[in-house]
Amino acid sequence: MSRKFPYGVITGNAVIEIFEYAKENLFSIPAVNVVGSNSINAAMETAASMNSPIIIQLSNGGAIFNAGKSLSNISQIASIKGSIACAMHIHELARLYKSTVILHTDHCYKKNLQWIDGLIRANEYYYKKFGKTLFSSHMLDLSKEPLEDNIKICKKYFNIMNKCQITIEVELGVTGGEEDGTDNTNIDNKKLYTQPEEVSYAYDNLGSISKNFIIAASFGNVHGVYKPGNVILRPEILENTQKYIKNKFNTKKNPVFLVFHGGSGSSEEEIKKSINYGVIKINIDTDLQYSFTCGVRNYMEKYKEYLNKQIGNPTGEYVPNKKFYDPRIWLREGELSFKMKLQKYFKLMNNVNTL
């Protein structure tokens, strides 16, 4: 297969072209949350190894962490600067890794809209200077607001973003669980399941501006991993939604680009069904966090006797241990464990050698 999309950060209409390509070929793209260069580089390395596109995304908290936890986030300054620093890192290295990246920001709640305001300004500056935006897409999560208010605010931002051909992701219904400091574990169960009429309302309104939008419609999904039986996914909601909108607007099959939040821990069957119903983006964060930690933990356990002190280990009383406690060594173990888990998700999403 010839390379359909180039290496580097994909922007403009090419973002939706990749999503259309994924939908037509029945695969989905893993959306990986990153917090610094270790997870960023591991994500790009994995995408290159699979010869497949990847979505690299920052949450508000991840952006702050990337900037540095000691910084003040008054007026969202740390989250803005941390996001820009991450984006510049990826723009500089994606081609070198030979990876094709959609660069995205995750849930932006109403209280954090100054974050997106700052990134829109950065995108506009970058677009004027280089002819492309810094980010490929941004997500607004106003799902706790009434539907009309949610879409009204999203349309306002989408009108601005569309001038630079930035894709928007919106959320309808609420993803359960806890993520990035927002706790939805006790949310009303009805809000975990979005109705076709709600998606249709968003589809109609956003479509009046541009085709460059994707929708995270809740179908029982949650952030995090929980014991079997605690999470009841109903992918048929997505199927019914697609059929409803197809009939209402006389479109082709699966007209909506759908997003699956809280993909960690999902079964192969659940992922396959969601892809068949038009899901082109699946977020996986919890499993990758755990995998990175496992890589570091396993290294620490294996070389415990070499890490207790700087000099002296089982091979000799005065043998130095620097090559064991050098952070580059054990952080790399975290990256490799992260990579192994992410490769499994690429395969589950039928996203191997798709470029």
C-alpha cells in the first residue's frame, strides 16, 4: 500500500480525510494521553512500528504537568504553555520517527475554556506563519450543560476554529468514572447513554459550519478500569444513532464520526462493534498509565539490590551502581512496556499497516 498520508502532524481537512479513511476501512485510531517526552516519544515510536496513524492528546492536567507542577496556572497559563511545548516537540520529531500524528487536546470543561482560548491564539499565529495550525483538533466537553447551551458554545468556538480548518470534538452525555480531577462516578445513570435525537441535534448544528467535527456520544463508557459487571456498554446505541441520522438527513451509512471514550479494559468484541458503528477514535489512557508504571516497577524489583545504594551490589562491595539507577535506564523500561500495551490496542482496533 502506498503511503496515503505523510509523516508529521496532520492538520486541516486531512484530519477528516483520515477519519473517513478509517471509517471506510473499518479501523479506529488510538488516542493516547501524554504527560511529557517519555510518553510522547513512546507513542510516536509505537505508531511508526505499526505503520499506522495515531492521535496524541493532552488533557488540561497533562499539559500542566508537562509545563511543570511548580508553575501557577492562573488564567490557564501553565496549561497553555505546557500544551504549546508538547506540540512543538511533536512537530519537531514526528517526521524523524516516521509517524503520522493527529495532535489533539482532550476534555476541556467550561471552567477551563481560557485554555482553549490561548491555544486558538497560538494556532492562529502558527497558521499565519507556517500555513498550518499547531494542533489538529480540540475537544470541548460541555456535556454537563443543557444540550442547547452545550452546542451553542461549541458552535461559537467551532466558527473560530474553522477559519484555520481545526477539527472540533464535542461530548454528548457524560463519560463515567474519574479523569483528570473530574469525578463522574456518581453521575445519573441516564446521562451515560446518549439518545439519537441529541446526536442528531449536534450533527445538524455543527454541520452547518463545516464537516470537520467528531462526536463523543456516551453509550455507558467510563474512564478507568473496573471489575466485570460494573460497566455496561451498549454499542447498539451508536448503531441506532447512525441509522436515525442516516434516515433523517438521507446520508450514506454511518454519517457521524464517533468517539469512544474510556476504551481501557474494553473487550475485543466491544471495540469491534463500535468500529462497525462508525467509531474512528478510541481513547486509551488508564491501561497505558499502568503499563508504563509496570515497566518501571518490574525494573526496580529486578535490580533492587543494585538500587539500595550508589556503591556496592551482589557483584562486589565497591562496584558502582550508576548504570542501574540512571533515570534514562528505568524510564526506558516504562516506555517499552507502554509500547507493548499500545501495540496490542492498535491490533484490537484493526489499525495495522493502514498507511
